[in-house]
Amino acid sequence: MTVAIQTPAFRPSVLAPGIWLYLWPGQGKLLSGQSWKRLEPKALRDTVHNPIGELKLTGVIPQGDLNAPAWCTPERVNEFNEMGLQVAVGLGILRPPFWRKSAKAIISAVEVCQRASFPAVGVSIDGPCGEGFWDGHHDECGEMVTEVLATLAVRNTPFDRFTATTWWAPLSTPRGHNTHPQAPYEQLARLLTDEADLYPMVYGAPEEGLTLQMLQWARDRSQYPSFSRYRVRPTVQAYHRTLKDHLGVLMTEETVVVWDYNEMDTIGHYALRVRAAMERVSNPHFLGGDAIERFQKRKGLKPDGIVGPLTARALGLPPPPTGS
């Protein structure tokens, strides 16, 4: 199944085309904790497990509850920039009773992006539409958004660099199950400009090909008509998926957000290396559901779309990991 790439119509995307990687320290961890230290730019650059430099990423999204704005200092953002990585500030919004803290964190994230030196590219919000915590809490989400917009207006600092990750965006799954129809999508959308990007999380594990099915479903405008204002792009897990399922998305989608660096397994890491290799040997024409078959034909290999030892060698890669 091939999913058509959605190209920007008017406004440029907050997240530039390419692969973006979430950096999660773990829930409830303090900024001084060991979990945040493993996300330091130097730690990521020098790590032995899953070396980040092999993945040819566009950017990273540090996110840990409400701590990311304070963690994304100009010095850290500069270090990421020197590694060739852009930075978007990620926010995991707290449960509804704590919406005022969330509003303050959003405003702090905006201030990070508006610093004169080494600003982050935007703010990625994950929470008000996620995992059912906010289902039915339209008033609280509306108040949170109102406070953010009012504060920015008073400070005369308009901001149009928001994007959002939704968990189960449309109203029902491909099998007809309800997702979160009572989530405050419309309230959160007041932060987003028309033609902004929306990133539903499309779970692929454990069924082969399910990720592309979920993405096609998420792009069905009839599921949730208000989403017609946005470009829908995938956010996918980096673990518990086959190599073929990974590559089905990575070969067809110009922009993909992956969660998360510290949860990535060997197959997820290898899939990103294949994407980077395909960009190197086929740039800029590697995108498409048949990209690997086309590459195999050029190399005189069996065009089956499977990255086995021979195709891996042609790409300059080691054989795929066991179990892929």
C-alpha cells in the first residue's frame, strides 16, 4: 500500500522534512536526574548503543512532562545545531486539573523559541488529545489555550510555530472502535494555524503493514472533518515492529517523527539506517512504496522490496539484524 505524500500548500512546516526523533527522559524525572543526562548532546553523540550520527536525522524533540523548556538552554540547542540537528521543544501536557501549569509551560516554550541566539524551531504539544486523560475536559483545555493566547497578546509576542501530536486522531479505528471522540481537539486547535501539521501516533506493532493502514485511516477527512485544515504526518514507534513495516513508512513519507531514542530497538535503528542509505544513493528520488525495488533493479538484484544481505551490502550496510 502506498500512502501519498502530503506537500505543504502555503505555510512551511514547523518540523522541516526528514526524520525527527523524540528524546524522552522518562516520566516525572527531574532536570538534574540521570535520565536527562543521557539526553545531553555529547552523550547522544558519543553513545555506543544506537549511535545517533548514523541516522541522518533532521532534528530532535526533547520532551519530559513540562521540563523541556527549562532544559532547552541556548547552549544545548547550539550543541544540537552543531551536530546538524534542529530542536523543537516538546511538551507533555499534565492532566486537566493542572492546566494552569501546562499553560505556563507552553508560554515558557514559546520564549525558548524566541530567544535571539540559537532559537528552537517550534513547540510540539502532546497531551490534551492523548490517552483519554482529557476526554470530556473541553472547558479546561479551552481555558488553558485562552490563557496562553492572552498572555502572548499582552506581551505582544505572536507565535505561529505550534504543532501537535494526537494519539488517536480520527473518531474510530479501521476496525470501527471508538478512539477519543470526546477529546478537546477543537480547543487545542486554536493554537494551530491553518495548514499546520498534525501528527497522529500510528501504532504498527505487532501486525505487518498496520502502520500504513493506520496512517491512511488517520488521513481520512471524513473521520474528523476539522482535520481538513491540517497536513497529517506520521508519528511512529521505534520498537516492536518488523523491518518491512518500518520501511513501508520511511520509504513513502517525507517527514516522520519517531518515538523514542532510548526505546529504539535494533530493528528500528537499522530501518533508519536504511532510510539514510537510500537518501545517499537515490537522493532525491528514494521516496515511494517501490523505492527499494527500484534500487534493487538498478543493482541487478531480485526486486522483491526485501532488505536482505545482498541489498544491505549494495547499500553499504551490514546484514539486517536477526528477527527483522
